[in-house]
Amino acid sequence: MLGGSIQISGEELATLEVRDICESLKTNSIKLLSLRGCKLEDKDFRKLMKAVGQCGSLLQLNLNLGVANDQSRVTLLADALNQNRSLESLFLHGTQLGDVGLGLLIKSLAHHPSLSCLDVGDCLITDTGIRLLVTLLPPDGAKAGLSELTLSANTAITQGGWSLLFCAISASSRLKVLNIDYNNIGDYEAGLFAVSLAGSRSLHTVDIEGCGITDKGAMVILEMLENYPTPLRDLVLAGNDINDAILDDIENCLRMDEDPYSKDKEEWSPQSARPILNRTKSPKIQQQSAPAMF
């Protein structure tokens, strides 16, 4: 245990270990709890979720790789979220959540006062789940929503699901980071993504690695960057069949881009945006994948 954090990976947790974790949660001694890939008895998971609900210091909860695989555990997690008021980040990557599990969680996620980061990558989500998730990206002027969303490797999402998500992104005023790598997106949806990016005032980091995008889709992204101001700073396009010359042009656009939605500006307006080629900020396009942190 580090000060304010407990990080355990791939271990089978004994009842005594879970009891100690629960005591730390109840005394508000933990800000980060990561039990990535750990196994524990159902009765211990129940006690753990009760303690999470009571904890006022917990900011990040990592249950990646199947810790909450079944519906009974998802229900307990939802109950914990209903009581907890401090959590900012929830990681469920690699959980057999599915649309049903997401449905059990969605109200708790939507009503949580602090949650801003959600990872449901590789969670068997389909278009039905996307319809639920867009409720966490409220339109401009509505309540606060997610600032970071990970949907990596949910390959059952179709063109219709992605279209719905990208529409929500264009209207969201808070989403800053979007990870949708290793999905079946393709050129048509890349074009819709470019349109949503042109309308976003906040999205600065996007990972679309390995999404079946070719020169055709990349050209739409390039044309958007050349003609519309955008806060985009980091773009991952590795694993797509895109010509190096187009990648170079996209990178040049990003490097020349001065973010018109800068933190030191209270609100962006078209009048505050400079022409695309006069931008001086140094964003980047990543053509090689970074190690996954889950």
C-alpha cells in the first residue's frame, strides 16, 4: 500500500485482506483503489462495495479485467455509486458488462455528482449500450457529463451506434478525451467523427488506432483540420491503412494549430479563433501505439 492508494493486480484476495481494504475505505484513507484482475468471494465483494459507498476520499476505482463480471456484482457496484459522492474515475475495462450490465449502472453513473472518467473498453457493448452512454454526454448548457470516455474494442458497435455517439460528442461541451481504438469504424464513420470534432469545443485527445480507416477517411479528417478551428492536440492513428503523406499533412495541421479553446479563455467564440495556418501550439499525431494503462 502507498500513501492514499491500494494497487493489487491479478491476485486472489483473502477475506482478511478485503477487511483491511474496507477499513481503509471507511476511515477515508484511500484515494485510489485498483484491484485489476483480482478474484474475491461474493460476500467479500459485497462488503467492499458497501465500504466504497461509505468512503468520502476515494477518487479512482479500478475493477478492470473481470472483477465485476456478473450482474449481481454490477448491481452492488451501482448501489455503491448511489451512495458514494467522491469518485471521479471508474475503470471496468475487460468486464463482461454487456448492454444489460451497463443498463444496471447507467442511472447511478448519470446521477453521480463527481464522476468524470469512465472506461468501458472491451465490455461487450453494442448500439443499445451506446444509446445509454450518450446520456452521460449531455448537450451544451445541461448538467456536467464525462470528460473522458474509453470504448476501446467494443467491436459489436455498428455504424448506427457510432453515428449516435458522434452526434452526442458534437453537442457535448465537456468531453476532452475519447478512446475508441480497435473498433470497426471505417471511412464513413471517420467522416462523421470529423464533423463532430469540428463542432466540439473541448475534445483534445482522440485514439482511433486500428479502426479500419483508409486514405478516404483520413482525407476527411485532414480537410476538417485545414478548415475548422479545433482544440485537438493528440491523435492516435496507428494501425490504419493511411498513406504517409496524408499522415504528414495531418500532423502538420495539428502542429500549426493554436487551440482557440485554451484554458486561459473563459469561452470560445468564432471571433477568437485564428486562421488554421497561424496556430502555434505544438500538438501531435501518434503513429505508433502507446502502452495501454489498464
